[in-house]
Amino acid sequence: MGFFKMGAPRKFEHKYIYVDERREKLDKIENKAKRDLGLLPPEELSYRERIQGAFTNSTTHLKRRKQNSGYMKTQTLIVLLLVAIFVLHYLLTGSWSF
């Protein structure tokens, strides 16, 4: 029956031989500390970091949507809480009226 069932191929996993991830992480922390102290010039932002959010910030309807997202989450939470209270009351008393 092995004819119809195909096994998944092995995933490609490449492990670097000459890379010290710990050393790179320490160098990054050291450079950040030097920049914070003013010993190194500030790091230039990449093109992607500079344009990130530019379109969203330039349109009014997307700004409004971004600002109201927290409000909608709170409003939904309140409605769900009220529904849970009503259901709990019904389960305990057996009637919908208070």
C-alpha cells in the first residue's frame, strides 16, 4: 500500500560552519551601546525602514482606522462580557429576566 502514500521530502537545513552567532550578537549590542554613548555616528536607516508606514500616515482614513482599532477591541470585549453575564444568569436561574 506504500504506492499511494507518498512521504514528505526532507526539509533543507543548512548549518553555517564558520559563523559565531554569539559573537555577532555581542558585537551588535556593543555597537548599540557605543551609539547610545555618542562614540559612533548614528546608524543610517535602510530604505525599507524609512518608507515603512509612509503610506498609512499620509492617508486620513487609514490613520483613523489605526487609531480606532483599540476602541473597537474594547467595545467588542464589553459586549462579549455582557453576553457572558446574561448566559451565566440564564444557566443559574433558568430565566432571562432579572
